[in-house]
Amino acid sequence: MEMSSKLLERAVAEISQLPGIGKRTALRLALHLLKQPAEQTQLLTSALQKMRDEIQFCRQCHNISDVEVCEICANTSRDRSVICVVEDIRDVMAIENTNLFKGIYHVLGGKISPIDGIGPSQLNIVTLVEKVKTGNVKELIFALSSTMEGDTTNFYIYKQIKEYGIVTSAIARGIAVGDELEFADEVTLGRSILHRVPFENSLKSS
């Protein structure tokens, strides 16, 4: 894409690195920013820089947070004996939007995927097992997407905590096989949480 300005070209190139943003969309966004008052662009720049510099990961569940312990983990009304295991921060947001889950979360930060070079040691699995070892956890809900990598990760964690005798469940398959949790509508996702099934049953059906 030929441009008359190298500065614009560089801005477009950087914006197009964002997921789902092609060169044409990046150009539209860059031109839109050029039309805005300089103060508006400065506010955007400042917000992005502040987010990048100051955002933290909750030391308890690995969710994003402005402080050491996120609002969900710090909320005393949440049931700390029920942990919902998710792949990504976006999955926490999706489940929270249903307003149906009152436990806490554990964000793995990905799924086991040998083809991508991601093994158990690259995920937040050790800290999850440590939580189970305390004896304060009654149920672990596997809420990873219904993919081969998601099922592999579920099974790996299940083997790690099986000896501790806690209840393990998986979200009901209202979520289509191969779908990512973040794209499920709130009603379907909420029902999948409420109608979760024992994890052992999901092993027999797979």
C-alpha cells in the first residue's frame, strides 16, 4: 500500500499488527486519529501507556488487575471453595457477564499445545495444584474451550489433582466443539456453567 507519508505508513503498519486489523482498517483508524483533536490522541496514547506500564496479574488467580489481588478474589461474598479453570482472561469476562457464577477463577494463560511448543510448565498449573492441596477447594470446574488442546489440558490437570478427592466438573456441551468460550452468547455460556457435568462423564463421552 503506497502512502505519501512515511509517518502515516509506520502508524498503519503498527496498528495492523493488532488482531483482526488489516491494512485498510488500520489506515481508516490512523486517518480517524488524524482528524481528532490532538488532546484526544494524547488521551488514547496515555491510556495505552499507563495500561502497559501499570497493569498487574492477580497473585491468586492470574487475572488482570490494577492491584496485587483482583476484585474477584478480594470479594468476600464469592465462594472460594469453587474454582473455575479458564484458559484466558477473556473467558473470565465472558463468564462474569452471565452473572451466574459465584465462585472464583484460575487463569491458566493458555492450553497445552505441543505443536505450538506449549507444555504444562508454560501454564499456571502448579499454582492451581497448590490451591487444591490446601484442602479448601471443594470443586474444580473445567471451562476450557472444546478443542483437542482444551481437552488435553483438562485431562492433564485432572490427573494432577485426582488423588485429592475433590469434585471435578466440566461445563455442559452447550458450547459447540471447537468453539472458543469468549464467543459464546451469555445465555448458552450461563447454562453451560449451571448444568456442568462430572468431569469423569466427559471422559467417557469423548
